[in-house]
Amino acid sequence: MLKRHLAMLMVTLLATLPLAGLAQEQAPTEAQDKDVRSAQVIEPELDRRNIKIPRIKAKDLEFGPYYGVYSAEDFGSAQLYGARIAYHVSEDIFFEGAYGISTVTDRLFRGLTPTGIFLNEVEDLTYYSVSVGYNFFPGEVFLTKQRAMTSAVYVIGGIGNTKFAEENRATVNFGIGIRMLPTDWLGIHIDMRDNIFESDILGVTKTTNNFEMHAGITIYF
């Protein structure tokens, strides 16, 4: 009888051993999963900087003066003074009105003709234009490693009028420029343009190309 009870006890012990081993295997697995979940919650501590980037404003006005050089075909180059006002329809398209003042001289012709080409050796030249521009290649101009200005290269073209030697000449202009914004209210422009009109002042009617290059500042308001 005793042997029978011992045999049943051995069978019971052998049956419970796999369950105990399974419980021991599951306990570490759950602990490991908890550690993994805790590790995933940890976020790196980053030192974030607040950066304020000036942008070219849309639907806004800008106005300002410019200064440069105007080269009138056949009559040399002279200083150029002008002013522009622009209205930004969107971040890409803007309309511009400009007015410029320069001079032309017939000094080179004074030795070839008794009276020269003009009534006076130096004559005033004025022009105005209405143009449309398109911004492309938006980006930044880096002044230093840590200092940059928002910028955009633009193409521009339009129509207007040029007057010198008491005559008005219908003018077409086109060119390219770059606008840089040190702040969100101040712009810096550098432009190159060709002013095209017909002239017969030398006795032959021809199409002339009159280049200008100028730099200026504008204020947004």
C-alpha cells in the first residue's frame, strides 16, 4: 500500500515540474518587455534654437530709391538716380513702377560737326516704366557662417517712355535682379536691365540697347 502511495506522489511531482519551469521562463520575459517599454519612452534632450526667418511678403508694397549707371548707346555712360514702387500680388509675382534720371552727352561728336548733336553738350535723360516681375530661385545669401539673409532672384520686363533731346521714345525694358531681406521690412536690390527704343538722332533710324545697372533699398509697408 505504501509503495502505491509513493508511486502516485512521484507521478504528481513529475507532472508539475514542466509547469513550474514554464512559469519561471515567462517571468523574465515579462520583465524584459517592461524594460524595453521603459527604454522607448526616454526622449533625447536637445537644445533647440528659436530662429526667425524674414520672408518676402506677399500682397504688400515696397518703395525706395536706387543709384547706378546708365549707358546710352552712342552717347556714353552717366550716373543714374531713380526710385521704384512695387506691389506684390503673391510671393512669386509683383508689379513695379520706376522713374529714373540720367544724362547724355554729345562730346564725342563736337569735333565732327559744327554745332554737335544736341543743343547743349549735356542733356538730361529721364525715363519711366511699368513692369511685371517674377521671383524664382528663392534661397539665402550667407554673410557669415551664422548669419544669412532671405533672397530671391527675379526676372522683370515691361514698357515705358524715355525722353532726351526734347524727344519721347517708347521703350521696352527687361532684365534680371536679386532682392535680399536683412529684416522683414527692409529690402536690398541689385538690378541689370536693357532699355530698348528706336532712335534716329544720328540721322538713321535704328533700335538701340541702353543698359543700366543699379543698386537700391526698399522699405515694405
